[in-house]
Amino acid sequence: MDESLQDVITRAEQAVKALSSCVFDGLKPPSGAYAFFNHNAHVLSALQDCRRIYERLCSGREQLTDLAHQENHLMPKDLPAGTSYPEEVQAVMRQSGDITEHMKLDMESLYIFGGILLDQWAMQAIAVGNIPCPKQHPFRELVDYLDQNPNGTLEPVWTAARDAMLWLYYQLRFYRNRFIVHANRPWQRGTTRSVYGDDFNLFTPTPPGWLDDKSIDAEIMSLLPLAPERLRTAPDDYWEKARPGRLLELLFDNITQYPKEDREKISKLFGKKGGSTPSFQVLASRIFSFVAEATPLLMEIAQANLRSIDIGRPHRTSEEMWRDRETGDRA
């Protein structure tokens, strides 16, 4: 595993534990069940699940590269056309195909468990900010609320982590819901990777002919003014500019740069056409880095607003517990 990312994961775990200790030591609640501390434990559990999935993906990618070298070594140089591959080559190909399917499953799992991690983290943030959210889809609700109300209690988190939260909102949550968990129409579900590199992506385009391809491609090309300057000024036949699907992927990857109206246009088109995901390394790094960087900010806000934290025990607020402590101190 990449040592630097392992360090990020460790920082994330330590920050989550510190947040729990900060709130518990600050409020000193009487014994009982409190949702805040349960959600904190769920964040840690989800972090560890995502770490395990990432480790499996790294191991699988290394195996695929090793098998590619084996296949190249075993493949006859002058195999006549129409001749079957030797059995040892076929065995390597079957093993490579099996590992690819396991990695596909693991990457889909990273989207699912990454979403669980974000939802549980959002429950902590909603409690610290005492935000009025239904808590049915916590991360989505939190991002929507902060996007519309950026100057509240959680302003330091939104100021520092806005781009990370929006990227995860669209790249992780949107993709997971549209293409993995709630796929409600035909998709070509596959993967892409280089032969000897370390990249591995999910690739989920819409089947040719399912939509009016000409019309949707025209919609995508109408968003060219939003593309990075290098693409706008590139020759018309440059491959990333000439291929609407690739242009859409670039816009989707840079979605945090745009106002909400444009973000919704881009995500709506991506939800129709589909495309390739970032590599699992990029996805994992974004998830772990967000938790590692945003949680200490959440702890600072919690320390300054202990009385207003909703720790989730029915019929007893943090303010009431705080008054009880003050009464006990005076007695």
C-alpha cells in the first residue's frame, strides 16, 4: 500500500477518535445511549472497511501486471492465425479475467462503503452544527444545506473542504446511486486499465442506440465553453475535444469549478451517457484525505459550541446537560 496514503488513513482514524473524545470530555454526559458516539464508531468502522477494500485493489492490480508479463513471456511469437492459444497461456488469461472481476467487485464496494463512510461522517457534522436535516441521506443533505447556507456554524469546514465535498458528492455518491446500486436501465458495465500500469477504472457507458446519440452528443458539445482552456483552444480534431464522451468525463471530473446550475447540467448528461470513473487510487485518496482534513476542523467547531451539539439522546439536549453540570459545580 502507498505509505503516504496509509499515513492519511491513520490521521483520519486519529481525528475521528479525537472528535469523539472532545465531545465526550466536554459534555461528560451521564451513562446512556447517544447517537453521536455510535455514529463516530460507525465512521471508524467504515474507514477500516474502505482501507481493506483499497488494499485488496492494490494487491489485485499488482497481480494483473504480473500476469500480463507472464502472458507475454508464454505467448508464442509466430502463432498461426486461427490456432488456439497454448493451455498455459489460456490458464493465465482465465486467472487474469477472474482477478479483473474481483477488482470490479471491490471497486464497486469502495463506492458503496465510501458512501456509508460519508453518510456517517455527515451525521457527526449535522450534530455538531445542529443542522435541521431529515438525516435520510445525510451527506447529500449536508452538502445541499452548506451549498445554500455557507455562513453558519460549519463555515470553516465548508470553506476548507467545499471542493472535496462537492467532488465526492458527484463522483462517489452520484455514480454509486446511478450506475451501481440503482441502475434502472441497460448499461455496459465494464472496466478499463493499462496492461502494465497500476490504473484500474470502472467503465459504464450507455449502450449504442439506446438514446439518441447524436442529440446527446450535441448537448455535451454545447458545454465546451466550460472545459479547461487547454481543451477549448485545442484543434477540433484533438481526441479529448472531438469525442463528446471524453469531454463529458473531463467536465464531470472538474465539476467543483462550476456553479450549481452548470453542475446539474453536467451530472444530468453524465447520468444519461455514462462513462469512466477515476482510478481507484484517486477515489480512495479523495475519500481518506477528506476525512483526515475535515474532521479536525469539525472538532474545533465542536469545542467552541459544546452546548449546541445534538448528541442524539431523546428528551435531553446538550444545553440541559450543561446546565446540570453548572448546577452541580455550584452545589
